[in-house]
Amino acid sequence: MTRKDFELIAGVLSNIRKVTGTKEGKENLNYIARDFADALEDAHPRFDKFRFLVACGVWKEEIIDGVTHLSTDN
């Protein structure tokens, strides 16, 4: 798989997550995204799991005083 494939998957999951109105629905999508991340990490040695989860909307990345912080965005 290529970077474009990873971006496509993350984009689809992110778009679905945006239209999911319930907390339970978003939590389910978080589990799906994490399962994808685990499988993609196993399939590709240079796969960046955290970058993927940020792109899916599971994690929110903030830079505070030059330090990157990750938080859940439920």
C-alpha cells in the first residue's frame, strides 16, 4: 500500500466520524480506526500510526510552547 492509500482510508474514516452525531458512534469509529492502524502498521514497516489516527480524527494534535501534545477529540 502507498501513502495515498493510507490517506484515502483516513479521509473516509474522518468524514464518517464528522457526520456521526452520537458519542457512541464516534467511539465505535475510534475503535475501527485503531484496528485499521494496527493492521496497516503490521503491513507496512514505516507506517506512522499516530499520524494516521490524527488524520482520522481520533487524536487531536496541538503544539503548545513548541511541544506537540496529543489528546482525544471525542
